[in-house]
Amino acid sequence: MKKIMMMVVVFALSATAAAKEWKTVRIGVEGAYPPFSYTTESGEVKGFDIDIANALCQSMKVKCKMVPQDWDGMIPSLLSRKFDAIIASMSITEERKQKVDFTDKYYHTPVRFVRKKGADIAISPEGLKGKVVGVQRSTTSDRYLTDVYGEAVTIKRYSTQDEAYLDMKAGRLDLLLGDIIPLSDGFLKKEGGDNYEFFGPTISDQKWFGEGIGIAIRKQNKDLKDLFNKAIKQIRADGTYDKIQKRYFDFDIYGQ
Amino acid sequence: MDFKEVILQYVDYKVILDNLPMYFDGLVMTVQLVFISLVIGLCMAVPLAVLRLSKNRWVAWPVWLYTYFFRGTPLLVQLFLIYYGMGQFIDLNASSIGAFFKDAYYCALVAFTLNTAAYTTEIIRGAMKETPRGEIEAAKAYGMSYFQTFYRIILPSAFRRALPAYCNEVVFMLHGSAIAGVVTIMDITGVARVVYSRFYTPFEAFIFAGLLYMMLTFLIVWAFKQLEHRWLAHLRPRS
């Protein structure tokens, strides 16, 4: 019995490790991180990440299937083969690299604090003492906040960025920490967001925020990683990337 | 390679060992939340059950509505209503009632208490209704007043009859409390979700949370067994 089980395991591993022709690529997307991904009233997931995913698939000449997945379960779902790649504004970090492979970056933006306009807060371990800060669970912002200010502040962790916005508006949070673009487009520019403001410097320490945002792939699928890297270069070169970017932003989010 | 080695190769038990203190905090949080809401809920349920049994429609009907609402909607919806809904109507930073609802812990406590009070009301009501007529008649014959009858006869025998059903309610409440993590509370499930998303180990994180809940459940069931043994002794077959 044991032998049979082992054989099944070995067979399953070897079968998937073998290179295969990529005809359909299933892509994990989030759907609660505007403007990179958001869910429309009809339940469709749209946004920058999704447009980029579609452009990449077109360039790779494969069929794409978007699979919505909560942020928490992104990497576990990739590892358990619910999809083959994650295009969900995921930062390339050393920690994640232990579990998955990343392509080259497809954009790179810093994070920043948001406070209520005029609130009396200073960004230092003393100035933040006793403040309540909201972040999305297991993001680079979460890691940074836990490591750097974990002793001083109370951290509230949310499943989605949207829930953190709700609690900021309800007055349960003193600060938000997150990527500047979702904070600006998903919160500050939305209804009721004009009572809040960015404050402090932009933060992008390599140690926590890595090399930018990349596409996560299972370590066994080196071929898929190469395909994606080629496709990223191609849409950068042929102007597709700029065309998509202009739909959402008035500046270059690719970074240096 | 035997089966144990295969398991150890795939199960990352070190993640659990490293995070034991966090799990312990979560355990304390869960037990505290559930225990406090059960105690307050039970204290509310007894008078509510009496009102619910009242022959006066205007007294019985509001209690019926209350239990109907809280038994008819999911606990998660009730928690969302209180946690996110309150913020819409009252300024959480302006008043003392706002300060109360600002804290996720109190929001969960209110939701859990109202929920368990509704179920317990119905359990006790049912048990009171089943009081044998003879016992009440006997009490009357002894010249007991209404309140004496209530405290000496109806309530003790109703509690006895309600015990098995109430044990279920306590276990359900414990399991229902797993949703506290949704509103940023670090209960057992909340801790498991942090461990899961930080180390990408869903199986380990949740199987350990499951074991903790199971341990608590066994403790509860065991405790109620002892109570039943003591208080329902008269119902046991003679041996």
C-alpha cells in the first residue's frame, strides 16, 4: 500500500515537472485592489493587472483564463495548481522567492502613509506610539510595518485593501500604509477621501519592497517564466504597455 | 522511506512550533470572547424566556421578533452589521458609545452575546414550557407564590431539561466565534490566517487551529457530561 502511494506521488511529480506546450495559462488575479484589479458590478475582474495579463498572453500566443483569488491564498493556490501564474501586483521579495519564482518586474511603485488631514502624527517610533495602522495582511507593507514599527503601533490586518479603507473612514484607524497608487486611486480620490492625505516620505527599501512587482510562477515552470519575460520585453518595446498604462495613470509606473 | 518520513517531508511542523506563543494568545482571546458572551447571553436569556412565554401579546411578540431575527440570520452578517454598520451612523471618535463600537473586540462581543442570547432564550423557553403540570399544581397546593414557584420549581427543572441542548449551543458558539478574525480580532482562526499567509502553509496553520478548537470542544462536552451526571441523576436508569 505504502509503495503504491509513493509511486503515485512520484509519478504525479514527474508528470508535471516535464515541460509541456503552454496552450492555456490560468492566471490568478485579485479583484479588490483598484485600479490594478477591481470587481465590476457584474462580477467581472478588471484593471491594470488584468489588461497587462491579457496583453502578455496575446504576445505569448496563448489562451488566458483569469482565476479570481483572495490575496491571502494567492501563493498557496499557485502551489496547489489552481492556476499557473499570479498577476496581482505582487512584490518580488526574498521571502516569497523561497516558495515561487518571479519574472522580471512589470512595474515598481513605492508605499506611503495616509492620515486624516492635519492629524498630529510624526513618522518615528515615538511619533507613532499607540497609533492604529491598517494594512493588507501579508503584503510588503505589512512586513515592513511589523519589522520597523511593530513595537510602537497597533497593526490591524485586513484581507483586502478595501476593508482597510472602510475602517479608516469609520475612524478605527489613525493611519493606512500601502502602495501609493491604490491608496490614491482607490481611496483618496474616491468619495469621502478628500478628508485624508498622504504624509511622510515614500518608502521603497529594497529589503522589504524588493525589486518591484513581478509575475509569480511555480519553480518547476522555468519555461513559462521565460515566456513571460520575453512577453514583458515585447509589450514594453512595441508600445502596448504604454497604451495600457495611459488608461490608468498619468505618469510612468514602470520605474527605472 | 516509511510513511512517517513522507509526512514529515511535506508537513512543516516547525511553523507551528515557532508560532506557539501567537496561537496561545489566540486561544485566550477565543475562550475569553466565547465565555463572556455566553455568560451575559445566559443572564439575558432567562428573563427573555419568561417574557416570551407571557400571555400578553405585546410582551411576548417583541421577544419573538428578536429571537426570530437573530436565529434567522447568519452570525457573520450580524457581526458585519455591528462592526461596519455602526460606523456609518455614529461618529466612532466623538462619543463614548462610539468609542465602544470602535473596538473590534466589543463589536464581536455584542454580536456574539445577542446571538447566543436569542438561541438560549428559545432553549429555556422550550424547557420551561415542558414543566410537568403536576409539579406546578403541587407547588400551588403548598401555598407557594408565583415567584416562589418560579425560583424553586420551574427554573431548576427547566435548567436541568435544557442542559443537553445548551451544551450544543455552547459548542456552536465556540465554532461560530471563528468569524471574529474577519474583523481584525486575533482569535485562533485569526492567528491561523496570519500564519498561513505569512509562511504559505495552509495545511499546518489550519490543522493546528482545528486541533485547538477540538480540544476546547471536548473540554466543554466533558464538563457538561459531569453536570448532567450530577443534575440529571434522577433520570438515569437504576443500576
